[in-house]
Amino acid sequence: MKTAVITGAGGAMGSYLVEALEKQGVTCILVERERDLLGRLTHMLDGNRHFFYKADFTNQKDIQNVISDITSKHKKIDYLFNVAGIGIYKKLEDLTLSEWRASMDINLNSVFMFSKGLLPLFKKSEDAMVLSFGSGMGIYPSKNRVAYCTSKFALRGMSLTLSKEFKGRGVDFVLLTLGSVMTDFGTGGLIYRKKLEQNGKKYLNVDEVIDKVMQITNSPSRSDEYPLYPEGYGNESKS
Ligand SMILES: NC(=O)c1ccc[n+]([C@@H]2O[C@H](COP(=O)([O-])OP(=O)(O)OC[C@H]3O[C@@H](n4cnc5c(N)ncnc54)[C@H](OP(=O)(O)O)[C@@H]3O)[C@@H](O)[C@H]2O)c1
């Protein structure tokens, strides 16, 4: 029986991922800011099979509490999916220090804390994997998005480095590097994205992303990075 920790469990991609894992019989440990934000997943928490933790990743103590409770209740963790993220798309003049810090806390520091904190439990698994949701904006510099780009560049550096560090040691660190996906993510959200789509911009849909995640999860051998981009992605960064 496999056990997975999913951060951002109630979000657009997180919630579909949880459903796909549950379908496959994986025990899911859902981490979200509020139980109410789990939306249609709350039914999963009726029995004893799945677990829920409330944590705001801008608060270090919240993350520490989650890690120590998981450690006290579970003997091993097979998968950690770092899905939580925020996209504050602002130019430097408008960006506040607290927005910058929140971007680093949620997109980067939480991944470090969960990866390090749950390491003893990964080592008990025969097939441990830490899969983080990276972004093409962690490869292509994109103007007016300095907080988001910086956090995702650093996340990429962390994941690729740890992939090397743990090669042959039973924990696969994997980065899923995504282009734009049709969700409510980031400044502007879904309405803005729908408008851009009408003007020809291409988006991945959530299903194809989650199919890819499940393919990677079930693969007997994994790469350190999987880019998944819609057609034409990255052209904006050339301007
Ligand atoms: N959509 C895209 O175009 C795209 C492209 C490339 C990469 N990604 C990455 O994919 C991941 C998921 O994005 P998505 O599209 O599914 O967006 P989403 O629906 O907004 O999901 C983001 C998740 O992060 C959680 N989160 C935000 N702030 C938090 C905090 N302070 N503490 C704990 N959790 C917090 C959200 O919780 P709440 O429900 O409380 O807000 C939500 O569950 C992100 O890491 C994003 O960077 C997305």
C-alpha cells in the first residue's frame, strides 16, 4: 500500500491529482490551508483511509507541525507531491517584501522543509519519489514576474541538485516543468486566461498534466525533469 503527501491538495491540479491517486488505491495525506478549500475532496475524509492537515506555508511553524504529526502517525511515505504555489505577477516597483517572502515560502521553502522533514520516512519506502510542480518560468525569464520566476528557478535548482544527491539512494527527485495550464492560478486568473485563449494562446488542460504525473509516478525508472508545454510556449519570454 502506497502513501502520498500532497500539498496544495485542494487546488486545481492538486485536487485532480488526489482523485487519480485515490483511484489507484494510494493513501492520501492532504495538506491545504483550510479544510473547506478541499471542495469536492472532503468526502474522502469520512473514513480512516485518508488524512487532512491544515497549514499556511507562510508560517514555518504550521509546516513543522504537519511534518512532526505525519512522522508520529506513519511508518513510511512513498510519494511527496509539491503542488502548492502562488503566482504574484508584479513588476519590481509594485512588489512588496511580504509578497516576495510569501512567494519564496510557498513555492520554495515549503518544498525544502517537506523534503528534508519527511526524508526518514522516504527511506523506509522501496520506491520513494518527490515530485515538484515547476514552471517554464523557472527556465525562461519572464518580465514583471520576478518573484514567481525567481522562486521557480530556485525550485528547479533544488530539485535537479537533490536528484543527483540521491541518485542510487532510493529517493527520486523529479521536476515537472509546466507551461501554462488552464486553471485559476496567478494574477488575472481564469477569466484572463480564457481571454488570452480566445486570442490564440495555447494552454495545457489539467487532465493531461495529471495523466503525465501518474505516468511518472507509475514508471519503473524516472528522469530528473519532465517538461510539458503547450504549443508556442516560451515565445513571450523572447520579448
Ligand atoms: N496553472 C499554471 O499555468 C501553472 C503553470 C506552471 C506551473 N504551475 C504550478 O502548478 C502548481 C499548482 O497550480 P494550480 O494551477 O493548480 O493553481 P491553484 O489552483 O491556485 O493551486 C495552488 C495551490 O497552492 C495552495 N497555496 C497557496 N498559498 C498557500 C499557502 N500560503 N499555504 C499553503 N498552500 C497554499 C493553494 O491553496 P488555496 O486553495 O488555499 O489557495 C492551492 O491549493 C503551482 O505550484 C504552480 O506554480 C501552474
